[in-house]
Amino acid sequence: MPVPRMRTLPEAYAELKKADPSTAYTLRALRAAVNKGEIPVVNIGNKRLINLEEDLIIQMRQFL
């Protein structure tokens, strides 16, 4: 079973920027989508982790 690629919000945003350097999507917009429950996260202590599997990348792109 493959290990999921779990990233913090800033790390997930960096991955999104790497995939699409000219995106207008911001870290603040990513945080807002997480706070609204539009993007699922796993809370570990004070950290919120996003699973960066392909289906999540597709889900994040629908908010662009």
C-alpha cells in the first residue's frame, strides 16, 4: 500500500504552484477552502495536513 503524500497547507500550496506556476490561487484561498470544509484535511496536533493524491489535486483545481 503506497504511503499518502501528506503536506501542510503551505507545502500543499507550493506543490500547486509547482504544478501551475501562473495560477492566481493563493495560500489564503486554500486556507479558506479548508476552513469551509471544501478540501478535506487531517488534523494532527496544531497541523492540518492535506493528502496530495491525484484526486485531491483535481479537487483543488476546481476552485481556481
